[in-house]
Amino acid sequence: MKIVVLLKPVPDTYGQRVLDLETGLADRAASETVIDEIGERALEAALQHAEQAGDAEVVVLSMAPAESQSALRKGLAMGAASAVHVADERLAGADYVRTAEVLAAALRKTGFDLVITGDASTDGTGGVMAAMLAEMLDAPGITRLESLEITADAVRGTRATDGGTMVVQAALPAVVSVTEALPDPRFPALRGIMNAKKKPVEQLTLDDLPLDEVGAALDETAAPRSIMTSVAERPPRSAGTIITDEGDAGERIAAFLAERRLA
């Protein structure tokens, strides 16, 4: 069984995030690039299955700038057998459709029995990639799984609903996305970090992918691109109102809430 886990290098959530208003794209040089944690949880689920089953190969796949390969190495250090890195300057600012087209083409080239991805990245928070890939790959898709069980011919899990929990299942090959409810990812051991330097990383550009599968991604003018045109910083938090009880605190609190239509 071949399990491909999608990893996305993103700006560190604890660092500064800056938007370049001239290009409408994130300034990735403003903070350190790390693997999105939800992707690490997806990889942890794949690695746990591989360790239990004994016959599963785990591959990490990423579409990211060339300088992001160091972040991809963490996936290898955690235990993935190999990596596939799609890097091409023509993909700068790719929107969801364009990204899904390229990832789908890379997945066809790589081959897969199961694709696991996080439900939403911390930078784009789109939450649509798994569903789009399933459609483009003509494979069953299950999203927002809070638990994951993989067998030889199927994948199943649970998904939260407004009224409870739904149990879902799909035959392989399939595409699934997982949530933060999955177990925490492991920390790479020193041995894993050293071994990661020897593991293969396949480098791909758009020219390495079948043109009919990438579609308009090669055409700069035809390829759709969604960019952010404006941004506003969150206003600073002001000090709250302090009410000292001098016998009329209840009345003052009631008046405070009524004035703001909160009562």
C-alpha cells in the first residue's frame, strides 16, 4: 500500500505574517517556514498505520517554493520513506483550483492507494483541497475525519455533526482529510534526522507533469489566480471597564449591559 501525505510549508504561526500589497501574496521571508501542524498529524496517522501493517510505504508530497525543502525534510525525519517536491516559479500565487490541478497531476505520476491531508492550512484556511483532489482524481473523498482507520481495501473514520458523530467509509484508492482531533505528531529523533538526509526527494516542475492533466497551469494568462488585495491589522485591545462594588455594582453592571444591548 502506498500512502501519500500532503504537507504544506507555511509561515510560522508564532512569527510575523506580512502581506505584500503590491503582489497580493504572503511575504514568506518575513518569518520562518515550517510544516503546517495539521499536516504533521496526517503524517502521524499514516506512519502509525505503516508501523502496524508492515507493508505500507509512506510518501510526503508538497507543492512549495524551492527554498521550502528544508521543512519537507522534517517529514522524512519523522519516518516517511521518500518525498516529492513540486517547485516551479510559475506556480507563485496559485489559487485553490490551480494548486489542486498540479497536485492531482503529481499524485497520478507518483501513484497512490490513499491520500491524507489536513482539513485546512493555517495560512489559507480554505478547507477544500481534499474534496477538489477527490473530484479531479475520480476517487472517493472523505473530509474532516476525527479518527482514522486504514485496512487493506478501505478507509473509515468518524466525523462530528451537529447532532452527534457520523461513521464514514470509502473503498481505496481514496482521498481523506483529518482534523486536529487526531493524535499529536511525534518529534523526530536524532537518528531520524540523520537518516532524512539520505532519503530520496524527487524534484518536479510543471514540465515534468502531463500537460493534459495540469491544464491551464502552464499558461500564465489563462491560469486563474486569486490574490488578496487589502489587509487590515486587528485593532489593539482596549482596557475594560472596572466596576468597584460600592453597593450599586449590580445596577451599574445592568446599565452597562443594557447600554450595549447585551441584556
